[in-house]
Amino acid sequence: MSVVNQESSNITNLSPKQDDMFTNIINGLTSNPKTIAAKYLYDESGSKLFERITDLEEYYQTRTEFDILNQSHASIAKLMEKGADLIELGSGSSTKTHVLLDETNLNSYIPIDISSTMLTKTVCQLEKDYPRLKIHGIVADYTQSFSLPELGGNKRVVFFPGSTIGNFEPFEAAMFLKQLSNTLNKGDGLLIGVDLKKDQDMLEKAYNDKQGITAAFNMNLLTRMNRELNTDFDVENFYHHAFYNAAKSRIEMHLVSKVNQTVHLGDRKIDFAESETIHTENSYKYSINSFQKIGSRCGFKPVEVFVDKNKWFSVHYLEVE
């Protein structure tokens, strides 16, 4: 563990060992069906494209969750209690968190992100915006087990916005929540954004926007592999396809081969049939009840849930039992 001080920022580096992207991509492309983990969508270009996605008219999730937090901040602050340590998973630029930092009397804020560059920038800015608040950034993969610093708060509340839990397979979501409850103490809280089941047409439009930003985000994965792994994907021979799988209550995102073709990765040849896909991401949608049941099985007690007027999105507050 190393601590880095930059412009008075306090960062603890618990970053995992170097990710073996080559091996993981080989394993995914030689499986049946072909898959690539969604985390590889987020290189620098992919992350910038995703930021643009969150501003799209069709992409209701970000603005709806932000509205819920704005409208419910007084109730959330009461649940969190004065003097809590707020821990955000996948904090990024901490944009949504400003609502909580502005309206809650916290002991400290602990943003956790895999990107040390992003985290350092964010922490430095937050220290200027909130000079009286203890801020301690952690570089870590929050899906893996890691320890939290003792900062002396009355309780710890984990903030996990954006319905990122929907990108986990259901069994992975349960394992993650169980690991989280085991890391926290009885009475500690979890404030988590969860996207809700809704009209199929609305869901599919959110992942197939008119400007084609989501398509560019998905297709960027091929460009990244060509650049970083020296593959020879012909990007023009693939297209983006996202659809709602009603049987599994999830949006699926795929890259579809337009033709029969062969792609080279190291000394491996990867054959694609026409219309064969690479499955790149899932986004599961829950009902309020179905998510609360998962939380209850994983050591959490549902306390309160906040929803928008259209019931498109939910923000749950749960406590460790």
C-alpha cells in the first residue's frame, strides 16, 4: 500500500496487479458465444464517449437519478446521520455526490476509483470545494476485497450510483453485495441506484440513441483492441446492436459481424460467421421488490426507497443487519 500526496490530496493506492487484457480477450473470443468483459469498453476514448451518453435525451438514467437525489436529499441525510463516513464506489468525477456533500453533515468522504489519474484530479478539486471535509481517495478495484481506512465517523455509508449493479450477472450482484455487507458493520448503510423495469421501447432507445454515441462507444472496443493488442479487426465489418431480453430482464449490447471473416490476435485466428456477435455488456433491470430480496439475502435490511414520479429509476437505502 502506498500513499501519494499531490496538491494536498490524500490518495491510498490499492490498485490490483496489471490486468491481463490479452489473455482475457483471447478467452472471451474463443468462447461460445463470444464475449468481452464490459470493463474493456472504458479506455480513455470510451470513458469520454460514456460521459456524452449520460447527457443524451434518450439516456434517462443519469438525469433521473440526479433528480431523485436532489428531491430526496433531506431524507437521505437523515438516514445517513450526522458525522458519517461516505464511501463512493466508482466515483469518477463525483458529480452526483455533490448533492450529498452539500446537504449532509459528513465526517469524511472516501471516493474509490480504479483510475489513479481521475481520482487524484477529483480529490484535488473536492479539497478546494470542501476545505473542512476530510477526503481520502482510494485507488482500487471495488469488485475485489479491500480494507477501508478508519476515519472516525459515527457510521459508514457506501454510495453506489448509476445502476452499475445492473452490469453484474445476478449471481455476481449477490456475491458483491454479500462481500460488501461483510466489509461493513451492523447499522452501516448502502445507498444504491437501481434501474427499474419499464417499457421495452424506452429501454432500447436509451441504448440505440439517434446520434449514434452508444454505437460509437461499443465500436470503440474494436479500435482499442487494434491499438493495444495489435489485432486486425476491420471496424467497418461490424455494427452495434442493443436490445432488451425480456426473459432475462436485461439490455444486451453486442458487436455483430456483417460478413464471414477471420481476425488475428497474436498467433490465434478468430473466425466469425456472418451475423455472429461479441457480447459486450448487460444491463439488468429490477423491480423494487426483486432488488430488495437480493439485498435481504446478502445481509442488508431494506430501509427506504426513493423513486421518480415516472417510476423509471430507484435509489435504495439499506442497512447491514
